[in-house]
Amino acid sequence: MAGYTKTNITPPRWLLAELTYACPLQCPYCANPIDYAKHDSEISTEDWKRVLTQARKMGAVQLGLSGGEPLVRKDLTEIVKHARDLGYYSNLITSGYGLTEEKIVQLKEAGLDHIQVSIQASSQELNDHIAGTTSFEHKKQVAHLVKKHGYPMVLCVVIHRENIHQMADILAMAEALGADYLELANTQYYGWAHANRDLLLPTKEQFEEAEKIAQAFKETVAGKMKIYYVVPDFHEDRPKACMNGWGTTFLTIAPDGVALPCHSARDLPNLDCPNVNDVSISEIWNDSKAFNFFRGDDWMQEPCRSCDEKEKDFGGCRCQAYLLAGDMYATDPVCSKSPNHYVIDEAIESARNAALAENEKPLIFRNSKNSKLLSN
Amino acid sequence: MTLNPDLPIQFSRTHRLQWEEAQQKNVILYPEGMVELNASSAEILKLCDGTRTITQIVSDLEEKFATQGLFNDINAFLEVALQNGWIHQN
Ligand code: SF4
Ligand code: SF4
């Protein structure tokens, strides 16, 4: 962080508002922190409005309303209305659970731009199993209603070993539902997904097979449906350019008002992430320790420091380095140049063994009981 | 998909064209994404209001900027816009 001059701080473009950690679903790959049940306070409607106003003034234009399940917040419509008045493009990222036609219309009138509905699988049985809740038929209904009321319809399916074999059916389902965009998000192994990795991480062959099917399909729907394919970084030899660079683009605000450079950052030690109830967004973005921590490249170790690809991937993901190499300054172990790259091979091997084992251990579902158990 | 010269052009209902003060630029916003526009692209898209064909857009802009010979540039840009789903016809 030393030597990073303020003149090269770019303004935030994306505000990710995690409105609540409450959620009626229990996805075992949920990106919320394992100990979310400990952070159960929520900032007020007025706090959210102030955050939106301040971030917009700095240049944020895309707004993600997520959670948990954002529909749980009673003031969602009011927040959406405020966002529209400020000129945000607002994206509601929802499981669809509890979303009625009345609410869809109300949100549209308030100025919501887009609704992204997540579906866990292409069959009722598997969807309801993974979600830990009966929700499949309702989700399909919601997808229809979203489309009917003139929103661009974005379907999101998180891909892992339990559903990767359904790739062809998932694509057919997206087409039948009339999705304008399909996000095929290969699981990223943080939070709950990290805890369940042996049960979720597909084999390399499964990835390649699924990717082939998705690529072929992409061509047949060109011009009708856009497909975003979030790559599975465990099977790559370079890490992703995490968050497009630390503190360059994304600003996440957690339900309790803690400001995070990435949604997993509250798991990193000694970042002292600031709270919107204590400081303004501009102080958070420009001056806080957390947001300056991994800006630029002065913090890098070898092999990243002298690597000619560091402008491209910024050394990968800090949370992944911390989780897998035990050092948040280390090169992301996904990189084949990392001395810790072997942990990725071990993880893949361990997941393969778990897949072959006679009796797989059960998935740990994301709920408050498990959260408390795991974070003690 | 190519542009039909006889049909009016309409900016997409599921995208938003907007001036961004912080960037001093017009942008197109869509689900989870944004494209920054240069000044001339923005001028063209603002005329895609569902009443004008390409011929009318060209003549309006040639008049506004007191110039000639804009057809090829405008046509090329609108083809790209159509491929990207920013505009449609019918
Ligand atoms: S991933 Fe599943 S459990 Fe987690 S917030 Fe989203 S819907 Fe809820
Ligand atoms: S060594 Fe670091 S900077 Fe170089 S490619 Fe690997 S992660 Fe990226």
C-alpha cells in the first residue's frame, strides 16, 4: 500500500448492496461468510439511501441488490425508488422465493431495471434438494412473470458436481423460459462452497464436457440469448483478475454496513473494514486502510512482483490466497507459477476421491444453525 | 441480422442510454454491464426513437453538423448496435 498515490484511484462503478443475510434457501455453495449468523444487525432504510446517494455522486452507476434474499427487506421498493431517482441501473439478484406478480409490478413502477432469478438445477427434485427448500415450480413461474412485465430476464445457474451433468437440460430450460441472458456460474470456492468443496468440485473431464455443450449451444442461440460463462478457476492455470483489481471498480456493503473491497473480504485478517455508519463512502473508498490495502502492486510477493502478467490478473484473488496458501499476500495458488499450486491439484484429487467413495458425506447446508456451529 | 433501410429504428426497451456526469460520457446500461459511448455514437442512438429510418437519421445528422457523406459510418455503427441488441426494428 505504501507509495500508492491518490491520483490513480479510479472511482467505484459498481455498488453491491447486500441488503440482508436472511434467506429462506440454504444453498451449500452460498457466497455469504460462514459466520454470517454472527453479523445479524442490519442498517436502516435511511442508511441505505445515504450510501446510494454518496456512491452515486462518486460515479457508481450499476447497483446490485443482493443478500441473502433481498426480498426479505420490507423497504426494498423504497430503496429501488431512491436508486432510480439517482440514475442507477438497478439489478435485483434473487432466488425468486416469495416474489409475487404484485411485487414484480410494484418494483417495475419504482424503477427496477432487471431481475436475475437463480435456479439450482433443471429438475424439480435436484433444485429443491440443493436449495434446501421446495421452490422449483415457483421459480419457473417467476421467470415467466419477469419476462411478461418487460424486464430483461436473466437466469443464473450455479454449476457444481451435483448438477453439471444436467448442462444440456439447463440450457434447454433457459431457452424454454425465454431467458435473454443466462449466467452459468461455475462455483467459486469461498465461504460455504469452500466448506463443501469435496462434494461440489467437478472433475476436469466433467468441466470440459459441460463447457463443450455450453459453447455449442451458445452458437445456436446467438442474437437471442447471451451466455455469460463464469470460468471454473481451479481448472485453469492462471487466476481470475479478481474484482477487476482491488478497490478499482467494486464497492460492496454488507447488511450491517461494513464496506468491503470484495464480498469475501471480511474473512481476511487485519483489514479493519470500515462501516458506513462511521465514515462517508468517499472516505471509505479513498482513504480507508481496507480499500488501499491491495491497490497497485507494492504489496506483491514473488513470483507476482516480477511477473509480466501482473497487470492482467493482479496476482489473482486475495481471499483465495488466504484460504488456500494461508497468506493473503501470496500469489493465488490457482496460478501454475505459484509455489503453492500443488494445493489446487490436491483439492481436485480429494474431490475426485470423494466422488468415487461409496458413502459420500452429506452437504453442509447454509443456515443459521450450521453457521453458528461452524464459526465457534 | 442486418439493418433494413426501410424500417424505423428503435432503441432497445431493455437497455438504457444515459448521460454520466462523473464520466462526462453517454453510456448504455444493461443487466450487469455498461458500454461507454463516444459523442457521435450517442448522437446516432438518440435519434433511434422508433420513427426514423437510417436515411432520416443520416440526413438529420448531416444537417445538424453541416456536413455530408456520413452514411457509411452511421450504417456501420448501427449494424454493430443491432448485433449487440441495443436497437431493433419493427
Ligand atoms: S446462494 Fe442460496 S442460500 Fe445463499 S443467499 Fe443465495 S439463495 Fe440464499
Ligand atoms: S505469477 Fe502472479 S502475476 Fe504472474 S500470472 Fe501468476 S498470479 Fe498472475
